[in-house]
Amino acid sequence: MSDEALIVLENVNKWFGPLHVLDDVNMSVARGEVVVVIGPSGSGKSTLCRAINRLEPISSGTITFDGKPLPEEGKSLARLRSEVGMVFQSFNLFAHKTILQNVMLGPVKVRKEKPVEVRERAMALLDRVGIGNQAEKFPAQLSGGQQQRVAIARALAMQPKAMLFDEPTSALDPEMVGEVLDVMTSLAREGMTMVVVTHEMGFARHAANRVVFMADGQLVEEAPPTEFFANPKSDRAKDFLSKILTH
Amino acid sequence: MDVFSDADNLDVYVTGFLWILKLTLVGTLGAVVIGTLLAAFRVSPIPVLRGFGAAWVNIFRNTPLTLIVFFCYFGLYSTLGVVFSDDLELNNFWLGVVGLAVYTAAFVCEAIRSGINTVPPGQAEAARAIGMTFRQTLTMIVLPQAGRAVIAPLGSILIALCKNATIIGTIGLMESSNAMKELINSNGQAVFQIFFVFAGTFAVVLIPTGYGFGWLANKMAVKR
């Protein structure tokens, strides 16, 4: 198991002042596995996701990515981040760059790849997420769903070993959620290692290998989706599911 | 009768404003370069650099420009022997440029720093997430957006610098205010004419400059 694991969290703790947002979290994600993290808001699931590429430094414990502990700061941390794609709730496309520039920037500036080659790959990725014909536009000219698909393409352009999704559909109008989830589902099918923080239970059911349920900073329960949704073990998970699934 | 129809007088006028133009152009270049660097220092994760940036801003923003220019002349040149050129007038020009640039850089720094605050934190986060270093994040993502947000206030700072350039007259450069004084001394009957021509020249150039910066600010604004 530990040979196969790409991401390993051991005894991870994180405090925001007196607030214990990650409480002794242990978790591992195997290569090619899709883990969906769910839980009530404030349960620490976003913090967990952001800790994996150290956008959020942890207070204690260890996080290992691809066999190596996360670097502290500086160039080696930047290199690690370039191997982990991240998709944010608020898209965060570079507002002063065109769609194509957004996708090309990482490979060209961080990886120092040749712009001509990157351009080809970037266009292929944009076509794949259905935005190829908007490549010369600026982010503000696109809808939320389109921007989020570009954000996924931007992360994929770095050819990451894993992808982190921090509530990727929470800022979207309902009619745009599907187009983003479709892209994520196809990624999952192709064997991308994914950690997805989301409230989309449908996605968790059909795309996840494993559901992780968090509450109050603790990892309360983890199970394959069919088992988790049909037969949650903990009271907190039962309570959570009864609140969201009855509507 | 007409002061400016005299070729010598006209030459004094033109030379005076040419100095102002040169002081403005070189001073702006220096102020923007130093100011941007200072702004980068002030947001950097290194405490020594942050302290340096803050000290610079507090010292130069709160010292009258006249004193700074005097210090450049009496301190740098007379006492410390800093010489930029063997030509006395050119040397005064460069001393003036130093004074203008270090002073104005403090204002440029604060304008850019406020511009940095208009860039949503998610922009820098996304840059770091694709593996950019602090420097790449700052120079490729944050500063280009911050710069566009502060074009209008930078325009005001540049206009102030242009007018402040007349202070370099106090260390013996024959720029416009010295030129005006000389013309008034020898043409006492035409004080108003001389004054309005000199003041009018500033207005005629600077009013469109202000509108130009306003137009540019709109054109370059980052749509969110």
C-alpha cells in the first residue's frame, strides 16, 4: 500500500490561532485513485486540500508526495507545486492574460519549455475542455463554467502527477456545474490521481474510488462511495447525509 | 516691447523648459525603477528588505524636496565629492535627478503598493500553485496587474515631479523658474506676460498629460 501511495498525510495538525482545523489527520491517496472529500463547511476539508501543495503550511505532522516529504520553502517547493495541479473555487485565472496565455504560462516560464510546443499542447487541452475557440479572449469575457474549465486546462498543461480540486463547482451557477464535472469525470476515468473537495454527491457516487468524510477537523470516516452513501457508520456522517440527501 | 520676440530671451525660455523636460524624463525613469523595486521590497517575505523599503518611504516622503536637493548639492557634491560630470551645469542636472528620483520613488512605491492590494490574493495563489517562485509571481502576475491599477495616480505623481523639477533651480540649473526670474529681472515692465507664458507652458503640456493618463488607465484596466 505505502509503495503505491502518491500522497501520504501522517498525524497532520493545523491550528488557525486557537482553532484546530486539522486534527491529527492520517490519509493516503494511491496513484490513479480518486478521493472525494466531503463534510460540513468549516470541517477543514479545504485546508486539507490546500495543505497537500503547501499553500497552507501545517503546524505538525508530515505530508509526503511521491515518496518525498514536502519541501519547506523556495525552489524545491515551487518544483513540487508544479507537479501538483490545483483548481480553485474562484477559478483564479490570470486576469491580465488571455486564455491561451493562462494555459501556456506555467510550462513556458516554470518548466522553460519551448513556446511553440507548449502552444500546441495548450490548444489541444483547450479543445479538450471545449474552449479552443475562445483562446484569444480574456478570462472576464468567459462564463464561470468556461473559466473553470480553462483553470483545469491550465493545471493539466503542467502534466501534473496529481490534481487537487478545492470546491471547483461551488462558485458556479447551477447550469454550469455539469460541464465542469464532465471534464473532471473524464479525467478520473483516464486514471488521474485526484483529491476533490466538493458538495457534488453525484460526482462522489459515480467518479470516486473512495469518499472521505470530515467533520471538525477530523477525518471521521472513509469508504467506497456505494458503501458510504448506503451505509454510513458514524453518527456525524449519517447526520450530514440526512441533511443533504433528503432534498 | 514683446519680451519673447527677442532671440536671446526666447533662448532662455526654451533652454529653461528643455531642462525641465530632461529632468522630468530622467527623473521619472529613476523614480519608477526605484519605486517599483521598493514596492517589491515592501511586500517581500524578507524582513530586512521590508524594513529598508519602509525606511526609505518614511524618510524621503516626509522630507521637503528642497532639503533633499540641497543635500544632493552640499552633501553629495560639495562634501562627499560625488561628481557626475565635469560640466558644472550638467553635474547640477544629475544631482537634481538624484534628488527628484529618490524623493518621488517614495510616492511611486506607495502607489504601487496600494495597487498590489487591488490584486486578489487568488492570483498569487494560482501562480504559486503552478510552481512560480516568489519573484516570478511578483513580476509576471502581481506587478503587471498592480501597475495597471495605478496608472492614474502614477500620472499625478509624474505631473508633480514635472513641477517639482523647478526646485532644481535652487542649485543653479537654468531651468524654467530660474529662466523666468532672469527674464523678469531684465524686463520688469512685463512681469505678467512673462509669468503667464511660463505658467501657461506648464498648463498646456500638463493638462493633456493628465487626460492622457486617465485615458490610458481606462484602456489598460484589468477586467475582472
